[in-house]
Amino acid sequence: MKITEYGKLVRKARLDASITMLQMADEMEVAPSYLSALEVGRKKIPAAFVQRVREFFSKRGIEVSQRATVFDCRPCQTDAR
């Protein structure tokens, strides 16, 4: 599958912060496979999760634009580990 615009932003932010997908998943209390699925478009991105990601990177001084996520998001769902 093709990486989404959201996936590109998150991957770049992770690299800029020197954080692995596993580290991010652990800190956000989700499965690494869930993060991967969001990045490559296998799962729709819950709107509430977008905010969690923005806060995650904001704490590290990295701004993740919401612009690229608008078309990838859908209303809030429960995140499962």
C-alpha cells in the first residue's frame, strides 16, 4: 500500500525526534502494527488519534501539521492495543 500524507508526516516527525515506531507505540499505548496500519492507509485515522499524535510530538518540540490529515481522518473511534 502507498504511504498516506499522514504517514509521511508522522514518519518524518519520528525521524526528526529520533523515535522508533516501537517507542512511539509504547508511549501512546497502542500496538506498533496499529501505527503502521495508520501510516500506510490500511486503517482510517480516528480524529481523536490525530490530536494525540500532535500532542505527542508537540511535547518534543515538533509540530505536525493537521492539513495533511484532513482527508485521512474519520470520526473518533476507540483505539485498541
